[in-house]
Amino acid sequence: MLEQFRVNLDDAVFVKGEDLKATVAGVFEKMGVPPADALLGADVLVLADLRGVDSHGVSNMLKSYITGYQNGQINPRPNWKIIRETPSTANIDSDRGLGIIITPKAMDIAIQKAKNVGVGMVTIGNARHLGMASYHAMMAVEHDMIGVCMTSCPPSVVPTFGAEARLGTNPIAVAAPAKNEPPFVFDAATSSVAGNKVGIARRLGVKMEPGWLADEDGNPIMDEADPPEKYTLLPLGSTRELGSHKGYGLSCMVDILAGVLTGVGYGAVPGRPNFGHYVAAYSIDAFTDPDEFKEMMDEWMGMMKSTKPAPGHDRVMVAGQPEAEIEEIRREDGIPLHEEVAQWIRDTCAELSVPCHF
Amino acid sequence: MLEQFRVNLDDAVFVKGEDLKATVAGVFEKMGVPPADALLGADVLVLADLRGVDSHGVSNMLKSYITGYQNGQINPRPNWKIIRETPSTANIDSDRGLGIIITPKAMDIAIQKAKNVGVGMVTIGNARHLGMASYHAMMAVEHDMIGVCMTSCPPSVVPTFGAEARLGTNPIAVAAPAKNEPPFVFDAATSSVAGNKVGIARRLGVKMEPGWLADEDGNPIMDEADPPEKYTLLPLGSTRELGSHKGYGLSCMVDILAGVLTGVGYGAVPGRPNFGHYVAAYSIDAFTDPDEFKEMMDEWMGMMKSTKPAPGHDRVMVAGQPEAEIEEIRREDGIPLHEEVAQWIRDTCAELSVPCHF
């Protein structure tokens, strides 16, 4: 995340991860979610906060989940089931269950299949938001597996040369273990910028970088500017010349694997549930010796991190490294919440008669 | 491909695909490649030409393959073998075989495994160049499967904030069938631009677009400019602000799956064979009904193609559509080769005492 989007630590309330998790689990239970599921969902949200992925943590997501439960869009006790299955695959009907709770269960199935036959791959249709995609991908790492997670979301991104949003931010997450280094964890939207950065920028009065948005007519905005009233997001690559057809194509791949392949639909289908998910686990042992793999990952990361930096930069990082560094700090110091966010959580707990643990 | 990189049709020699294929197969045989392998390799090269992917066709690749065979870098009769295997996976030691010949065989194995257990995934170490990655991904389509292909190549791309090349152009290809529409075929380097465009631009005197290259010190070149003498490629996204950490992270994913996971190494390891490949096939039937999937793909593509275009553009396309349109023309009219390329092929055939079929 760019620096201007970070919480200002001077105004922050620091909350221990465990306290935030217990609080959020209480809120989920109040929504009708069974206790074990409530704890699991809270774990997904709070790990995002611990790793500095504030965009997918409690402050940005909990409100919309509460709204979804309250208006019936999200089913607190889904009767999710496997509707098709092979030794290495499954397709799940999630019965409108919240993705942050169903997706880890799907990943458990994928991991078990990868143990049995080398690879496990599970799609989830009729689904709802899955939070930080890398949570699910990272589950594979502790089993000496490579984890993958993608999600096809409601449209906010234009195709290259297009003037109408047809694709979600459709993120891709991949996690792979190392030996002494923190795991490789990649997790990014296939759009040029995450959707909620625009709202945050508007709130903070920060200008948009060039290449993030298209204007109302579909023209890429290539100057630093205030966000216009009506806009769409650009695919990664921003313009055809810079390679936006690649971001667009990757987003299409996500729409196919996490959307069309579920049999239920993809982000842009009107009138259909518009989240679909995809998780996969690849057993490293099915390809090569896991210890040697992890040693080579350390070597590979060391090479990447020792790259001579370009002028104006002090170091080169690898995906997962900044998040691991932030997690170490936040597990010690607590999660910094905007005072207004902390107060909103306290107020929400009071309103719902749920204990707030901070 | 941008228009300025296309062959000028006025100066072109048009060669039928079958004639070019027979000619190239003859050259491969002369290099010591067994006849069936020679035909397979020629098919991979010529399909790139037929689909307008000239960067990976005969004119751009054959010379380097001949050189590789002649200097012993490529083994014409590799004793390739599976060194580890599970029901859904295999890892192949390619014994320095040319990727355009070994990779289709690996994909055959992946497809068979996907028939058996739902997913097949095969890595290839100790490998050489695999040509157009989408050739291999597309093999899955005729089996009602989704195909994936990635390759970890020698370094030419800087990590975000880096001043030294650490990653190859590390392409990702994905293919998925539709019903009446041509298949979805995505195939793109994870760098901002394909490496050989720079050489072609220099030859044609065309300026580089902003965001394609970093200068000698690692600074992204963000103006339209002549290519400098020394440069590296930028990851997709070009700069941190535009999202280059995403292109960089995707390239890392390719290095891990197609490189580290082979157990042999990745693009940037000095002194090790520096191509590694990854192919996968996902049986659609393992997730959902294939006919319904293909119908939904048609619907999805129709939605994408009917997107209102942005000003200055006449239509929105889907990955695989421009290549399918070019293939239809070139199967009819022949493949346009630069006169000098056609002459080089004729001269090479004469030198090697191989028949030239055009």
C-alpha cells in the first residue's frame, strides 16, 4: 500500500489482535453465525489487519458483512455442499455463505486432495466476499504446499478500449513456503489499483496517481488528478501501450476459473450471485523434495532482495516480505485503528449487545 | 502486437503454413531431431506465425534454435524422463531437449492425468525455449479442458525498485474453450513489453513507448524515447505507482512454479540451465457440465465484446480473438514473411542441403 493510505499512527488506537478477533467473532455470532465459523471469519479479517492489509481488515469490511447478514444477502448458516467431485477437484455450492468462512473450508478440501493425489483444486459458486485472498493461499504453506486463490467479483474495471465496467478487481493470490525466509505471498487485484483506494483518497483529499482510473467516457486518466465523480478502474497496465491488455487478460482468466467454472456465473452477470471463488493447493512433494525446494526458495529470495536498488530507493523487496515485517510489529504493538473506526466498533458492539474487548 | 511491429504486407513473401512447416521440419531433422519430433517442433513454430504471434514464429526463433543445436546447448535426441510422479502431477528432466518439442509431450501427460483424476500438472526442468506458450495451453481446449503454460526464462527484467535484471519475461498462457466463439487464449509476458520488441523497434527506427524500459541505473523511462544502448525491461505496471509490484509478483510466481518447483533452478541462477516450464490441464467436467461451461463462455465473451468502446476505439476484443481472426486470414492467404527473412530461410536450407518448400 502506498504510504499516504496508511493509518496515521499518532491518531491511532492500538488493539491486540486477539482482542479484535474476540470482538469480531462476537459480532458474527450475533448475526447468527455458529461459534466456530464466527471465530474462523474473525481470524481471516484480523490477519489482514495484522499483516497491514487494512483494505481487507476489520475497519474496511466488517460493516458490509453486518449489512449483508442483516439484509439477507449473506446466509449465516449456509447448507454448503460439494456438487461435483473428482480425486483432485471439487465444486461447491456455498448457499450464500460468507467467503471468509467457506473459502478456508474449501482450501482444507483442496489440501486433503493434494495430499492424496498431488493437486487439489476447488471452485465455489453462489458465494460472497472472501476477504484477503492470500489468507486462503497461505493455508497451504504450512503443509509444504503452494497455495493459490482467486475471486471473480462484481464489475468495476473496464476492458482495454472499453467504456463500461465488465470485470471485478479479480485478485490473484499465491503463497509458497521458504526455509528461513518468510513465505512468498503475492496478493493483488488485476486492476491498476484496489477499488477502495479511490474512496480513501477522496476522504483524505489525496490526488489519484496517473493510470488508475478511466473517466466517465472510458478515457484513461493519465495525469495526477482528483478522482472524478463518475469513474471506472483501469486494468493493470493502465493503457494498451503500457500493457493493459495483460491486466485485462489476467482478470478474464480469474473470471473464467473463479466464475464460469463454478457453473453459477461470473462477476458481471446481472441477477446472479456475483462472487465466485477458486482455491488450489499443489503438494511440493509431488514434484520435488520439499526441503530442497525451501532451501532454493531462500536462495531465490536472497538473490531478489540483494538486487542493487535504483536511485531513490533503499531496497528491493519480495512479495510477502513487507507484510511479514508489519505482522511482526503489529503482533507486538497491536493493530492501529483510526480513532473513529475504533469508536464505530465500540458503538456497533453496544448496539448489538456484544462485548467489545478493547 | 502494436501495429508498427507488423510485417509490411507490400514487401512480404506469402508462404503457405504447410510449406513453411515442411521446410522447418526438414531443418530440424538435419539437426539430428527424429522425424516425428521435427514435425512437432515445426508445428509449434508455424502456428505462432499463423496466429500473428510473429515474435515466436519461424522468423524470430529458428535461427537461435539452429545455433543451439549446432553448439550443443540443445540436445536433438534427449533422453527425457519423468523423475517424480503422482496421479495428478509429474516432474520431467528434459535432458536439454528443446521446449517446443518436450512441452507438448508434457501437456499430453497433463491431459491424461486430468482425464484420470480431474487435474494434471507437469513441470519440466533442464529445459530449453518453448516457443509460443499458448500452443501448449491450447492443446487442452480440444479435450474440453482449461490449459495453462508458464515458463521461467533468463533474466532481462528488473524487480520493482531494482537496477539489475533478476527475472525473465516469464510469460503466462491460459486457454479455455467456448462453444461458437473462438477459444479464450491469453498469452503474455509479465514484463511491460516483450523483449524482442526493443530490437525490432531499434531496427525499424520506432521510438519506445513510455514505461517499457529502465535505463542503465534502473530508472523507469517514462517518456517516448529511442531505446538506450544499455537497458532492462520493466515489469508489467512499469512503476510502483502504476502497479509494477503486481507484474513483478506475477513474474515471481512463474519463477517459482516453472523454475524452483522443477528442482533444477530458475531463470537467474548462473551456471544452471535457465529455462523451466510448467503446464497444467483442468478437466471442465471435473467441476461442471462442459456444454454448459462452453455456452456460458460464449455469453461471457459476447458481453465483453459488446462493451461500449472508449473514444477513439472501434471495438473491445477478448484475448484469443485477434489471433483467431489473423489465423483465418493467414490459413487462406499464407504467412507474410519479410523478403529478407524468406531469403534467409532459403539460404539456410541451401547451406544445410535441406529442401525449401517455397
